[in-house]
Amino acid sequence: DGRPSVVLVVGVNGTGKTTTTGKLARLLIAQDCTVLLGAADTFRAAAAEQLQTWGDRVGAVVVRGPEGGDPASVAFEAVDVASSAGLDAVVVDTAGRLHTKTGLMDELGKVKRVVEKNSQVDEVLLVLDATTGQNGMSQAKQFAEAVDVTGVVLTKLDGSAKGGIVVAIHDELGVPVKLVGLGEGINDLVEFDESEFVGALFE
């Protein structure tokens, strides 16, 4: 409808969130979309640099703010720039946060509300580590309450973990797993295939 699709990427520290954001940009660009990355993780000095590296690798523009700056304003500016440039999609990387820290979870809600002053948020993707088991379930619940998660990206599904948490997430939250990370490579983020996954569970 003449505006970019807006995707927020959320999750706890260490799940591979920034990498997933870069790989998602790669996936979209491979489908002939023009993509802008928003570096709204302003707390971790390396995060914006890491995202910039991904942007350079995959051919996506990156909007950054000052270190320690307001993440909501970076996210807002990212959407603004993408809209003005007529781009297809904005993928915003937010700071990893512990789901038990109420203040940080509130801030995540603020990022989404501020973006929504400018544009609809089409997807809120929660990045979960496939090896976390039940802890991942409590993470998912907290994030869903804070920002209305629309889908899950399951990372580290390349090891022995069968990712049985997928069933629990869908059961508890009614949120689908949309993408899975199968390794470290640039093309290792793929769309989730239900029948393949169910087959693997019963191998």
C-alpha cells in the first residue's frame, strides 16, 4: 500500500538476534525487496557495528543512532527514512533483554508504540534459542505480553536439539514459528517447514 513493511526483531541476549536480523535482510533482498536495517540496540556498542557489517554484506541501508541513545527514536527514524526512500521493508534490531527485567520490557513496548505513530508494525519476531527448552517458553510469554509477538524465529536448530519447544509455543501462545536458523552461514535462515519438522521429531 505504498509504505514499507515494518518488522521488529526482539529476544533475550545471546539468541542470535542481530545475526538473525541481518540474515532476514538477506532473505528479503534475495526476493528482490529493498531493505533498510534499524540499529535500535543502542546499549551494546558492538551491535550497531555488527548490523552495519551485515548491511554492507547483503546490500541493505543501515540507520544508526548514538551509543546509549533512545532506541525508540532510532526505530522511528529508520521507518521514516525507508518511507521517504520508497523502500519495501524495514527490519529493526532491538536490544537483547532479560524477560524478567520489567523496565526493559516496558521500553520494548515504547519502541513499538513510537514506531506506530509513523507506521503500522507488520511483524514482531521473537528470536528464541532452540536449545533453551522450558526457559524459552517463559521468555515467549513475557515478550508476547510486552509487544504482541506475531511469530517466532528459532535459532540453533542445527545441533542435536529437535526444537520440541515449537509445539509448546504454538500451544500456549498460538504464535507460529516462521523462520529457523540452521547454521552460521549467510543463507542459513530459512522459512519453517512444518512437515519437515514433524518428520524430524519422529526420526
